[in-house]
Amino acid sequence: MKFPNFYHFFFATLPVLFIFTDNINEIPFLDLFLPLFSSILIITIFWLILILFLDRKKSALICSLFIFIIILFAYVRGGLIYHELIELRFLASNLILGPIFGGLTIALIIYILKKEFPLKVHQTFDLMSIVIVAFLFSQIGLFLANDQSFNESQKLLNVPIFETNQNVHKPNVFLILLDAYSGNILLKEDFDYDNSKFLDQLRERGFFVKDRSFSNYPNTELSMPSIMNMNYLDFLPELHGEDSNDMRLAQKLWNENKVMQVFDANGYDIFAFQGRQGSSSEMVTETLCPLPLNYNRELIGSLSQFYIPISSIREKINEDRHYDTVNCVLDTTKNFQTNKEPFYMHMHVRLPHQPFVFDAEGNRNYAASEIGQRFDERFKDAYLEQLIFTNSKTLEIIDSIQLRDPSTVIILMSDHAGRFGIDWENPSELDLYRAFNNLFAVSFPGKELSNTDKFSTVNIFRIFFNTYLDSDYELLDDRYIWYSPAKPFLQTDVTNLIKSSGIET
């Protein structure tokens, strides 16, 4: 049986499929197709250029060679960059790997040009490409076919959706969620930084600021679903098992969350930003600051970080895009106006979280590109600069909101702390603060605040709905659930450890 030479098109999907399968528990399946199409398009253009000078078969072989050299280079480079023996990491340098892989590529191209390959070789490659890609897609299909128990999780959450009396005044609401913003205790203890000026400026603007505040989870992937569903997620380890790292159900809970369901049921228009900034829910009225073709920034970032060895190109793809996106989110929130009221603005911005693209004045920072482990203590200075910039922009946004409508409710908080230098497997008392000590401040104009000891990330929307929309949600006790990013469902309740901690403001 004769096959056309198409294997290079199938092989072109492998770099994307390998990254996707490594992160399948975090990346939605539909976000796979744009990078797949782009990869096939790139190899098609390369192949069309080659066939101007060579026959189709040799062109297909050279295209396939480049694909596999890129994959091999990326895995060797990645393995060396993060090697446990620090002395070996210098081998990941392009100055070392470049000549080795460049020489190998040139030698193999010369071999391909000189040798005539029988038809069976090309037929074998055609068959191999089909088998490899089919196997990867079958693995993806088996993983995606597993029951995510979303309906069961809705029952276990036990958060009823209510509709308030039409005569109740419904204020506009801004959630300003600053990702990985550390609380004042940790900033003083771990960074030797006094953040009291910023907190006092919030108080001057009518905010209640909780001095000793902690998130309920140490990472966004569970903290945000907990915040947006007004409940703890104790059922996830039971549904998944402690050895699982499948975050798809948590992501679905994050997207199809109870908070937005309540706002939607009570006539609110919902505005949000693309991707992790909160717009994946179908309940969102309008998505702001969309990325070109709505691509998945995390997937594209992983592809460029892994397969592109030239830092300036990676910076252009990742850091520059992040810089532009963050500026768009900040400016859009600051100047947001609509004739649709009441509205809920969901602004989740990746600040002061990595990558570190701003200095303290808001200028583009080119000196702190992210290299190595994301919790590395070497990033602490760059993090602090970005936090100082975040403070100034946050105050600008708050001033603009309050000038337009002083009755607007503003919820300002972080989903967890900065997390630098953590020992995830054997956390110290300070490590707990590095993960949990967060920012928490709210402005509830015209309302006397009570039960402020219950103000926390898991309770904040329960408190808002009770205060303004006459709901009757029970306020939950604060609990702090520890887990490492590698094993999100192997959890330990560290509430007593934090409450008995000797670290004070």
C-alpha cells in the first residue's frame, strides 16, 4: 500500500501535544487547536520553501529532522537548567548546546541530501506519525473522558442561589484581586518592608483593612474556586483521590462559580478579563482586554519557554505580552464606565505575581526575567519593586472608582502570599506565612461593619450578599489548608499552627 508523504505534518503537532499532555490537568482541550494549527502552518511554509530547491521527499525528511532536533534540544536544555546538581546547569547554555545540536543538524541534513531513501522509509514514517499522534490523542481522550463529578460537586458545595427583593438597592461591585500579594506581617518579617503607609491610605479612603489576614489555600488553583464559590473544597480530595493532580473540576468550579450565579440571578451585568483574569464563565456580559484569537496565554507561554532557547524572543512573546495585558487590565479598570447597572467587575490581575516586568515606578523591567524555579528567593527584590508599583496603581484605580460613584462596593484582596523560599514538603512556621498571609481590605459604603473577625476570603461574598442583598448565608470559620503544587489533593489542615503562631504584626 502506498502512502503520500504527510508525516512531517503529523510530526509538527508533537511539540504542542507533548506540552499539552504534560499540563493536561490544567489546560482546556479547546485551547489546544490554535497552537496546533500554528505549528502545522509553520512547518507547511518551511516545507513549501524547501520544495522550491529539493524534491518533496527530502523536504519532508528535513522538516521532520528539524522538528525532532527542536524537541530533543528542548528536553536536554530543560533537564540541565533544573538539574539537581547546580554544577551541571552551565551546560544548558546556548553557547554549549547550540554548536552541538547545530553540528548534528548540519551533518544529518548533508546525509539526507546525499542518500536516496527507498519508498518504504517514507511509508514507515507516515505510519509512525499516525500511530504516535493517534496514541497521544487516545491518551488525551481517555483522560478527558473521566467523570469530573461537576453535578455532584454542586450539591456538596451547598451554596443556594437566591433572588432578593426588587426594592433592595443593589450597589455596583468591584473585585480587585491582586495575585500573590503578601500581607503586612510577611512583608515586614521576610522582606523588611513596612507596608503601613499603603494600608493607612486605604483606611483614609474608607476601607476596613484586616491586619492579620490569611488566605484559605496557598495557591490560586484552589484559592480562587474557594473564594468564588464561598466555600471550602474538602470534597475534591474525596472525588479525585490524594494522588491525583487533575485540576479540571477545580477550574470548572472556578469558571461556573456561585458568586457569578448569584450576581446573574439578581440582575447584575458581569464584566471580566480574559483567561485567568476571570472571563471563562458564560455568565460574563463582556470580556475586556481580549488576547489575539483568544489564545491560551499559559499554553503559549509554556511552549515558548520550553522550545525557544533565545531569551530575547521568549521575552517578546511572554514578558512583553504580559506587560501589555497588565497595563490594559489596570487602565481599563481605572477608567471603566458603563450604562448597565448594577454591575459586577471581576478584576483578577497577575500582580505582584511573576513575571516581574515592572519596577517600583512602573517602568518596564528587563533585568528580572524569570529563570529557574518560580519560588526562588532570588526574585524577592524584583517582587518587592512590583508590589510597590501595584500599591500606587491600586490607589489610582480606587480613587477613580470612588470619584465616579462613592457608593460602589470595592473588595480588595489577594488569593495568597508571595511564597518565596518555601519548603513545600516540610514547611516551617514562616513558610506558612509565606503562603497564606495575604492582603484583605473592603469598602462597604453606608454600612456599619460587624463580625469583622469573620472577614476572610472564603466569607467575603457571603458577607457582601448578606449585607446588601438581604441573603442569609452562614459565615464559615476560618480554616487554612496546606498542600504542595505537585500534590494539590494531599492536604493538611494547618489552622491551629497559624492561629498559635508567634509571628505578629
